[in-house]
Amino acid sequence: MPHTAATIVNIQRFSTEDGPGIRTTVFFKGCPMHCPWCHNPEAMRSDPEIVWHAGRCLGDHRCIEVCKASAITSTERGIRIDRRLCTNCGTCVEYCPSEALDIYGRNTPVTAILERVIRDRTFYDVSGGGATLSGGEPLAQPEAAVALLRCLKDAGIDTALDTCGAAPERVLEEALESTDLVLFDVKTVDVVKHERFTGMPFQLVAAAANIVNRSGIPVWVRTPVIPGYTDDVEDLRSVVRFVREAFHRCDRHDLLAYSNLCRSKYDQLGRPFSLAKTPLLTATIMERLAETAREEGSPNVHWSGPTLAEAGSRSCAANGAPSEPTSESGRAGARPYHP
């Protein structure tokens, strides 16, 4: 365990949307699902990925000289990284004088992550917070995720596991032994839609829900509300019925409004974002869906995320608060982690 390491995208301090109180969220890299609306594309693939930040670049071009794979070229639009050639070795990142080149995904010892998290223990103690493992999917790196959860529990820090449920039974059971709260994603319960949208069968999620329920650990359910995908009222009713039957200790149900604020990250990674031109939902629609969930019996329903401005109102988020950049789960988007 002392030598166990995780590939981390970011360690975000002072999170307030990833469980109760003030928390530190550890973003793991890699996810078995491939949701087209994913707000953290930098955490989808398991391997490290080099990105270029145009606003930081000084035009030094040292990166081109040191790239042994000849994967970096200069174009009229700036630096171009050929993903077919790039080995993600990180040499260009080391030589970049302005940090215009960065890497998503750094191999970080669990002990180093623990050290970072413990620094804010005072904030956790006074707010009832702790640490949350997120991603990506933390359990896609089972050894590191379980090791970190155990270390956090040994250190007396409250733990939350943010999971899509796509994990082997034994891995999930081991993780739950050191988990105080589960943030469980239920995107849709329609088996055909679920596999088409995520690439994973819903039966795997349902099995994971059963394991979490048997553990007796409290659950916060999270449902992304995506135009054309998961915003149908009847689909939401089905989700609520599933949640009501699957979890005996569901303390909260979060509806997460679609956000397009991740477009620049897709551009940096050289990937298309199929929902780039999809308009945001309105606060009226989100509140209507939240009310539907309440009527159907979902406990403690909240909604969050940026919304489209309506006539006579400002764009808003989180039940009427001014909109700010958030990730799919309502938190600030992940930035590359620097040890």
C-alpha cells in the first residue's frame, strides 16, 4: 500500500457540491462509460494526455524541438499535437517556460494525495466535510482508490465515493468498507438508452445499487438532465421509482443541469463535443423536473447547474443563484493536477 499510486487529473480543495460540508475532491483518471455529455473529458481516458493552453503560450517553440515523437507542430492557429504520434511522455511540458503545455493525468502516490487532503482537516472538522473520490470513475483504479479510502479513514477523515456503479462487485464491496457516503449516478433506467448513451448495461448499475444498499451506507443519487437524452419527464419518473425501491437510505437526489462549459476542454484534447451547440435548459424546466421528482417520492430533491436566461431574468444555477462555471456534478471543472 505505501507504494500504491493513482493517475490523478486534479485535487480540488474547498469543494461544496461533492458531499456535505467543505471537501477536497480527488479526480481519478479513466472511466468505463462514455457519456456524450461528460463535463470532464480529461478524466475519461485512463492514459495521461498533453494539452495546450493558447492564452499562456509565448511562442517559444522549444516544445517542438524536444518532442522525440515529432508530434508537435506550429500552425496558424497555434500549437498542434498529433495524438497519433504523441506518447504523452511529458518532455514538452517540462521544457515549456510558461506552462502553456500541461498534462492531464499524473501518477501520484497515495501517500502524497493523503498529505494534500489532510492539510485542510480543520475545514472538514468545522463544516462536517471530508474527502470525495471522483473522476472519471475512481473504481477504474481499484487498488489506488481502495488504498486511499482506507488511508483517509485511518486518518479520521470523512469519505465519500462518487461512482457510476460500473465496477466489479468485489472492488465495490472493498471500497464501501471505508466509505461514509456514496454519491451514486443514475442517468436513466431505460436499459436500451443506458447502453446506447454510456456503453455499459444498466444491469451492472442496478447490481451495484443493490450492493450499496446492502451496505447500509447513506446515498446521494445524482441524475444528469441532458436535453434530448435524459430530460424526459416519464424517464425521470422511472428513475425516481428505481431510486425509491433500490436505496433504503437515499438522503438526497440531485438533478444536474446540462452544461456546455466543457467545450474548451474537448478542443484542447482534440475531440469533438457532440453537444456543443445544444442550448442550456431553463430554470423553469429544471424546477418543473425537480417538482416532478418530489411528487414521485424522491427525497430531498435539489437541482444545480447553469441555465439559459429567460425573459426578465438572469441566467441562474442551483435553484436561482447566479450561474458560474460548473462541472457535470455542479462543481468547478477539473484543472490539470500539479504535485
